[in-house]
Amino acid sequence: MSTTPFAGGVLPSAYPEAANLASISQLLSELIDMQFQDLRVLLRLPDPALAPNVGCNFTAAALMTNLISGFSIWFFHNRYAKRLEPEENRRKQALSARRFKGFVRAYYPRQLHEPTVATIAGHLYDARNVLSHNLGIDDASWRTRERKRSRRRTISLVKPDPALVDADVVELETYATPPFAGQTVTRKGLTTYIYLPGLYWGLGRMLRAALVDEPERCENTAAQLLRTFPKPST
């Protein structure tokens, strides 16, 4: 048995969908692979030998939702995304909320018994904002006149117990269907539950679907972006 960490796993630059897209492959290799490598480690926490009580759940969820946001800017080129461009050009800024939700609606691999993709898109976008701006607690209305009617909403970020091992992460990267039971995104009362291994699986599947959907536009965008990178020094 190989002792190489995550042997058999597939990072984004090695996706078959990127094989004939030189600029996409380079961009994924230089910018995205390392973030997926971070997630590989974060998904394996807590580690009894390293930090038995540290799961980095917020960190993993924030990174994954931020990646979705980035993918929706650079790799989202379907008809809906093209309709956003005139307004974005007029405003001179990306319509990030609409892009994020549109990307999830277009490419999220919804499983049986999960909410609609529109509902999932809303929950993931809310989670991204709550994690980025409000310590994971959506109770910002206390600053407004609606304070007396405020109802605290929370995000629950879930991992299995015991923690994942290398082989589990490899399955998340290579299986066409999720190698787990249950749902990735659910809502009960005022709490949104996000199963982090499922989100990691879905993150890869969304990126792959986007590359298949509009390969030429993704490749052209990646080429333009690479031209803005600083030249490597010797």
C-alpha cells in the first residue's frame, strides 16, 4: 500500500475536463491546487497527535465558499452570466451575489432529498457572508430598527466523528457520486447545516461542470488572467 498522502486523489489541474485547456491547467496549477491541498488537510482535522480539539471547520467552510465565489467570477460563462455583464460593465464591478447564486444554481450536483438548487444557493451564500462578516452568527439586525423582532440564525458546520482519513478525501475527489450518506446543505428552524465533506465533493464537481459547459470562454478568461500575473524571477 502506498504511503504517499492522498495517493490516487485528483487536484483541479489534473481534472480530465482541463486536459486540453492549457491556460486553465496552468491557472489551476498555480492558484487553485494549493487551496485544495489546504482543504485536504483541514478535512482531516481534528488530529489527535497534532490538535485533538481543533477542527478548523470555520476555516474550511470559509475557504470553500470563497472558492465558489471566485469560480463564479472567472469560470461562469453561461447565458445567465453573460446577461450580467452589461450591468457589471455599467457599474464597473462584478455582481458577486448574483454570480455566486447563479453559479451554484447552474452547477451544484443536487442529490435526492436535498432542497432545490435555488435554496441551496441561498444557504451557501448566506453562510459565506455570515462567516466573512459576522463570526458565523446572522444576528446583524440588532443594529437596525428591527432589533426587537430579531431572530438569531446560525450556521452549523459539520464533520464526521471520527475524522476523515486520506482515503476518504481521495474518494471525495474521485467519485462521481458523493461517497457518504445524507445531505450536504439542510435547514432546520433557524439553523443551516453544512456537511463539509459533502461541500468539498460538490466544490470539485461544480468546477468540473463549469469547465465542460463553456470550455472556450473559461480558457480565454484564464489566458487573460495569467497575463496579469507577475513574471517569475530566476
